[in-house]
Amino acid sequence: MMSFVLSEKTIAAGYGLKEFEYIGSTNAEALTEAQTGAESAVWYVTKDQRSGRGRRGREWSTQTGNLAATLLLIHDYPLELAATLSFVAGLSLVEAVEQLLPETETRFQLKWPNDVLADGAKLSGILLESALLKDGRKALVIGIGVNVLHIPEGVPYVVSSLKANGYTQGAEQLLQALAERFAVNFALWNNGQGLETIRTHWLRHAARLGEVIRVQSGGETLEGIFSSIDPQGHLVLSLPQGRKQTISAGEVFFGAETR
């Protein structure tokens, strides 16, 4: 039985919803429909995604009952600006989870560039993909996979679920809260004019801010203090002798963590 709904506030802000009993990939479906004239600002959602994928081509397992949600946007944003919507998505998910679990002692944090953690364990991954449309505009899909009820097995990093942290509702309630918070933060982002405000809010939830981390980028591994993200969303690493390194793309590792 399918039962996802958007709140009245989200609908009033211009968002739509397409629900699937099961699907290969919500991102792939949204990109396919974008090429055939799909509307912008539509959420594609399921609790049973069978061919999901994460960053760098990794598989993202979605056991039945977890949330796979993709927002399709048709836009003309420059690519680098569009990429900052991952910060809007991550921030919105953390705010939604905190809203649904107001009494929890779990710390929900954001790991650069686009993971959501629950007490340091991966709760959600976010994947942005884009395609050029026939009319010259671009389609951007923001895919968000969340471990709601189940914890994936056989992954090379520590994972968690909302249920393991006291959540007693389902993917439907999470999607409604997530979509509502995204609508608010997307309006705040305001075509990039509010990116500094989003950046400030994101940093309040940043994992390991001010601590030593390792970053794999461009074939090399750097170790330093995670000091900030810059106005474009790039990670700023403080290295020995007071040097700063700005990283636009890479993998972040904590402690002895490897992936």
C-alpha cells in the first residue's frame, strides 16, 4: 500500500510527488522523465529501491522500509552553484530528523560533502546528478537515501538507522518532514543568494569541525584540521606551518576509518 503525502505547506510552495511501490532508482527515473517533459520540483519516492547508487558509482542498498527520495529540479544554474544544493539537502534532513526526534540524545551531524551521521555512523547518503535537456536547460536530481528501519549489511563503514536511535514512525513521516524543511531551506538558498546563510547553518551541524581529518582528493591523501567550508562549499583544511588547503571534491575519513 502506498501512502506518501506532502504537507499543505510543501504543496503550497509548489512541490509535487510521485510515489512508487518499488523502483530501480529514483534518480534514474527522475532523469528519464525530465527528458520527456516532467515538471520541476517533484519528489520521486519509494520504500523499495532495487538498483540505487551512491557517490563514485557505489551501490546504495535500500531495504524495504527505508527511504529513497529524489527531488527533480529543472533549472539554469551554473554547475558549481547547483552542486551547493547538496548542503541544502543535508541540512534539511538533519533538521527533519531533529524535529521528529526532539528528545533523543543522538547527535545527528553532517559529514562533508554529503553524508548524514547518527553518533558518527552513516545514516544517509546524498547523490546529485544532472543532465542537459533538449531545450538547453538542465535537470538536477537530488537523491537522498535514508536508513529508516533497517541497517545495511556488508558495507565497509559504520552505519546506523533511525529506528536504532529511537524512531518509531515510518519513511512516510520522514519524507513529509524532509520535503517541508527542504522547501524552507531552498527558499532561503534563493538561487544562491542565500548560500552564506545555508553555509552558516550547515557548519553548526558539521561533524569533526576543528578536528583532525584525512581527505583523499586527486590521488593524494591530506591530513589536517577541518577548519571550515568556504563560501562555495569547498572544504578548508588547515595544514602544518599555517597553510590552508581548499578541496572541492574528495572523500573524508575520520580516525582509522577507511573505505
